[in-house]
Amino acid sequence: MSDKVFRTCPITRLERFGRETVLWIQAPDIAAKAVAGQFVMVGLPRPRANFLKRAISIHAIDGAEVALAVLTVGDVSVALSRLTVGDPVEVIGPLGNGFDLDIQGRPVAMVAGGIGHAPFRFLAAALADQTKDITLYAGGRDRAALSGLGWADKMGLKTVLASEDGSIGQGGYVTDLLGDLSPATQVYVCGPLPMLRSVQALALARAIPCQLSLEGKMACGVGVCLGCTCARPDPTEAYAKVCTDGPVFWAEEVKLDG
């Protein structure tokens, strides 16, 4: 029997931070089965829906509730951000493979670009019994892009910030903050492709254990549409499907440099 479920789930609460909206939905089946790093496909019930479901990382679990962090950047995210408590959403999940949590006693560095922090709240909770030594490196365009990180402070994570306009943290990119990373650190990364490429190259050059959470254009979330394929380092290997082989990969498992 599949561990994926399709449900129409009501929104139970909303949190808004700048351009981000966190939707909490009542989804006990998904909450019971999900692991950090997985995602769900989310859409609106007909007749309101005029778009395909979208892949959204699971941000947090609280009992029977599942949190989904949405960045308002297009028609789909705008529609989702305008929902109110009690409105239904259609959800398929949990989908994909999550993070490897065997950190072997290493300190943890989570590297996030923009809304890339979304899966790390769930990850930090999953690692809480193993370590308190977790640093969140987060970058964005401006202060507003980093306004949804209050969860990290509440969980006791050390946060190191960078903003492109210099309005908060160090001016520049989040990758500018990573000079001291070493093989003694377990690194988790999620964010825009150029940032992923940069951190992947750093990790491979220094032999740092590093897991990448990738995005992909996917219409199905279950490996059928082939919209989210990603090259492997060995050109003789079949392309990986971000939705079913990922979205989490070890840095050495995928080729991101074009």
C-alpha cells in the first residue's frame, strides 16, 4: 500500500512574514508519515483551481497539522497566500526522499537562499535529539526576504545572515559566509540553483559531507511527467528525477554545472 495520500485539507492557521505565507493545514495522515526533506503537491479544489498542483516543501509538523511555507512570486503562490482559515486545499504527499539524518556527531550547517529555509525547520526538529550545534546560514535580497526566520531563533539555532542590499547581516551572498566550512561539518543546502552550484563545488573541493535539496518543474510529483530531471555526473547514467529520486541528493550524486 502506498504511503502517499490524497486529501482535501482545511487551513487551520496562517502566518505572514513579508513576502512569505505559512499555511498550516489539518493533514494527520501526512503528518504521521512525513520525514524532513519531503514535499507535497498542493492545489485548489475545482472550480477555483486554474493551475496544476505545485510542489511545496514540508516546513514543520505540529501534531496533526502540517506547515507549508509559500513565497509570493506568481499566480499560484498569490492564490495560495490569499486563502483564509477554513479554506480547503488539495494535497498529495508526502513525496520524495528526505534528508539523511545520520550526522555522526558532526556540527550541522544549514545553508538557505530565500525561501530555501523552508525544509530546515522540520530538519532542525528532526535533529534536535542528536545535536544542539546547528547553524543556519541564510541569504536573501533584502531584510523582507529574511523575515520568515523567526522559527530559527525560537529553536535556538545560531543564525548568520547575508543580504544583497546590506540591509541585514553581512552585505553580499550567503555563499560569502561559508569560508570556514570543513569536512568536520554536515552541510544541508536549499535555495536557488546558482547558490546550490556554488555550495556543491565548495563541498566537493573540500570533501565536506553535503546534501542538496533541489527544486524542479514538476506537474505530477510522482515521476511520470519527467519535468524535473537532473543530470548525473556519469553521462552514461539515466537522469535523476527530482521528485522521486530526490529532492534530496548528496553533492556527488548530481551534476548542476550545466
